[in-house]
Amino acid sequence: MKKRMLIGCFLLLNIGTWAQSLYPGQHQEKTIIPTLADIKANSFDLKDIKLEKSIFRDNMERASQWMLKLEVGQLLQSFRNTAGVFSAKEGGYMNVKKLGGWESLDCDLRGHSTGHILSALSYLYAATGDQRYKLKGDSLVMGLAEVQEALAEVGQKGYISAFPENLINRNIAGKSVWAPWYTLHKIYAGLIDQYLYAGNDQALEIMKSAAEWAYQKLMVLSDTQRKRMLRNEFGGVNEAFYNLYAITGDKRHQQLAEFFYHNDVIDPLLNQQANLYAKHANTFIPKVIGEARNYELNNTTQAKKIAQFFWQTVVDHQTYCTGGNSSSEKFIPDDELSKNLTGYTQETCNTNNMLKLTRHLFTWDADLKYMDFYERALYNHILGQQDPASGMVAYFLPLLPGAHKVYSTSTQSFWCCVGTGFENHTKYGEGIYYHKDANLFVNLFIPSTLNWKEKGIVLRQETIFPADDKVRFIINRSNGNSWTLQLRYPAWSSNVQVRVNGKSVKVEQIPSSYIKIERVWRAGDTVEVTYPMSLHLARTNDNSNMAAVMYGPLVLAGAMGTEGMKDPAPFSDPTQYNDYYTYDYRVPTSLKTSLHLNNKNLDKVVKRLPGKPLTFAAITADQHILLKPIHQIHHERYVVYWNLK
């Protein structure tokens, strides 16, 4: 923890941000500003994809149960406390079970989780149609409307937050305060998502009033004041205002987005200079996502170049084999992965936002390098963030050999990565399918049903990937016209086999391209694809003698047991909930961190164990190490990167 300021009983951390973006092709009926950028692949709305039974849906259901257990009164308490609103319905404040951690009443960030949950509930409603999520979201929005009205009565018309407006004043004055615009971004994004995904018109009205307050507050500032204010983390509030502009067409909302252009950070990227070392990673990434929306709405070529250059720099020079980045929340020196395998690598929020940026970039040119990265980060980091035993989530994915995942509590943590966890486990449907004209792109192998209403097409995907390399597609409905099914040929596969209605189809494409099948599809047609997976090494970019073992897109980590682990859930004590940077993993001195491996003997040393899907063993004369996908390893130590002998 590099930023340390005592507030109440806990320490200040730089924080991450995550809320749904608005991607080209989505919510056409609710936006009036068209996408001006050239788009090669349009996103589907989340309501068009239904997840079938899978490890992804299991994660979604656990996350939803956690949110449903949190009471509306708990999530609104800090807002009502700030506005002086008494809620007779909840029996008054004394009867509300107060939330802890970053939602404590003495934490500057209070209210951020309510924003995340507004977003997550809207995704759940869109993805499932379950009225429980709609009703809870509606209740939260009605409570926020009440708070906004109460604040208006005391001269703060439009302001909506769980903390006093004076925290914004402190930020403008350059005084010490913990990221107030970051928290407002979460609330704003949640309100926008409630409108877009759950059809809540009241949420949009609250948001428009909030934007009017922001406009009056900010447009009188000098450029010196603006630049001073932007030194503090502000999340993706620029993106939120761009999205609001797309909905309303109000030029003032675009002006607000442009107001949050951070010259000191973004201008060097325009000149193809990244200089990322020691920058707080997840303060940085959302600013670039805002520029991605700028490009899409205004066809601003400079913004496009900024986003593309930044993404490529992070992926090439900062990204571990799991798809994550950063150590102690900050970017490391370029090309020094092996020197930065710490207990605090890979803040989950970073990966979340890199996936958001990746989705934007993919729509621009449909380049499969983006989806190869997306899949790797999704399986190895995001999927494994959640503990399947409890539904709790991890802040970091540590790469210190012998470290283990550390999970949140249900009511006493509410870190930034708890908030993002609510969201990222509720919208796995995004990213699977895209479309353009008469082309349907399949990018991820996740059991699901797509309803492409515009074309009258319903497609079902059946698979247990990655436990098996076979994927089956069934055309449940078609339109009688010719259209093209474009199946991703992943970079990690080879010799892909395709059968249409049982007949073999010659595959002439190469990895990182699309297998294109054009025909007049009819209901009942089937496509069966086999994507062979193989073992390979992912070497660090600065040391060829240090590498991770991978199988297809999966990182295989050494499962190293629980020796010396005093408590598999060390932050069950609320007073210890963010003591990351002093946490002792107590790694045993006997831990094995070397393997007798190289490219030539990899298939001989590492063997898949019969009857145990995705379980391998590295076996030599003096070693027998169990290897499992990192997303499956919980409550035990692991090793990802090995010293090769």
C-alpha cells in the first residue's frame, strides 16, 4: 500500500473501478447519439444471451445470492445518514445492520458498493429476467431519489452521494481526501445501467439531475483548479458522462466527459510514450476507456490511437501469463515480470477494466488478438477470483511462489474488488457473441443460448470446455437466408476439426483467425468443433529460464497444500480486512519452485491424470507435483512461475 493515510480504523488504498461500459451495437432503442466510428463487430445486448449450466453460471448464482442477502436499508444507510433522511420502513437507523470495511460511515468511499450493486442487479435482470433483481434495483433507486430530494431542500440540488459535498470541495482545493469522484462514478454508472439494462426511467432522471449539479459545480473552475482536481483518482466518470451523452444528446454531458480528460496521463500516450512504471494501474486504465468512448461517439482518431497504443503496451510489457498486471496496485518496470512476483500482484479491478477496454477495441477491427487475451484473463483471473465455497472474492491474484488467494467477508470488506466482483460475475454473457451484417461471430466457448432477434436466429452452444475440447452448436431457429457463422480459431489450438450436420468441413484457416461457414442455415442444423489443446510454456519476458505451464488458454499452477497456513480466510476478523501489505504468507522454506522442464520434454514430464479433468502431474525421478488450472485452486498454496532446470 503506497498511499497510506489513517482514516478511522483503516488505511487508505488507491482503488480500482469497474462498471459496465456501453459498447457499439448495444441499447439502440435507448441511445440517440449514433456511433460514428467504423465498427467491424457489434455487441449484443446482455438480454439476448442466456447462460446455460456451467462454471460461469455457478459463479453468477453465488454472486447473486450474496447481493440478495444484503438489505436495501443497509445499502442506503450511509446515503440517508448524509442527507438526514429517516426511514420508517426500515425501522430507523438503529435497526439497520451497518456495513463495515470501505462502506463504514467513516470511510470516504462509502456508497461505492451501492453503485456497483445497482449495476450488477441490472445485469442479472437483463441476463435472467428474474423479477427479484428488478425489484431490488427499483427499491434502491427509489431510496436514492428520496435522498436526492432531501439534499435539494438544503441547497444541494442534484447532488447524490453517501458522503457530504464538502469532500468534492476538498478535492477541488487540492486537500487530502480519498477519491470522491471515483465513488460518484460508481453511483452514476449504476444509475445509467439501471436505465439501460432494467428499464428504470427514474434512475435516468436522478442521473440527469446529478449531471446538472456536476455541470454547475465544475464549469466555473479554472483550468488550474481542474488539473489539480484530476490528480486525485476519479475512476471512469469520464466514460459515465460519455454514456449519458449517448443517451440524452445533451452537449453539456459531453462537455463533462471532456472536462475529465487528464492531460498529464493521456497526452504522452498520444505521442506513443507510455512511461507506466509506478503509476497506479487502475487509476490509469479507466481514463483510457473514456477515450475509447470518445472515439466511438465522435470518430476522434487521436482517441483511437491512444487506446490501441496503451492496450498493446500493457499486454506486451506489463502482463503476466494469467492476463493480469501490476504489483502493489502499480505498473511495474516494462519487461521485468520475473522480478515482480509478489504477494500483491494483479489487482482484480485492473483485469476487469482491461477486459472492458479489450471489448471496445475488438469491436473496432475484429482482431482476434483481443479475444485471445480476453479469454486468457477471463479464465485465469476473473473466473477464479470467486471462492466457490463461500462466494467471497479476492483482491489480488498473488504470484509469490507459495502464496494463496485471500478472500473478502460478506459485510465487513467492500473493497473495490468486492464491488467489481459483484459485477464481473453477473455478466459473463458479454463477449461470447458479436455480429455484423449477416455475420455471427463466436468468440468464447461458454454454454449459452443466443437470440439474435433482428435476424430471427436462435443458436445454442453446448460444451463443457475447457474440461473437454469439443463444442457443439445447434441452430434452433433461422430465417431462411444465407448467413455466415464465424467460429474463432484460438491462438492456442491447431488442427481444428469441424463437422456440419455430421459431415466433415475442410478447415483452411490458421490460429487467431475465424473459420467461416456460409450457408442457408435451417432449424436443426448442427456444427461440431474440436479444438485440440496442448501443453506449452509461458516464459517471463525478462528471463527465459522462468516459465509457467499452460494447457490451451489455462495456466496450470502447482497445488502446494496448506502447510503453514494459519487461516485459509485470514481476513475473517473485520479489523484485518485490508492489511494486505503487511500480510505474511508464511511460505514454507521447503517449498519447491523448480521443475525439470523445457520445450522438448514438456509432454514427457507433465502428464494428464486419468479420470481427473484438467488435473496434471509433473513427474520426474525426484519430483511429483500436482498441476491444476489456477482458477480451480482455492484455500491452498500454489506456484505459477517455475525456475526451469
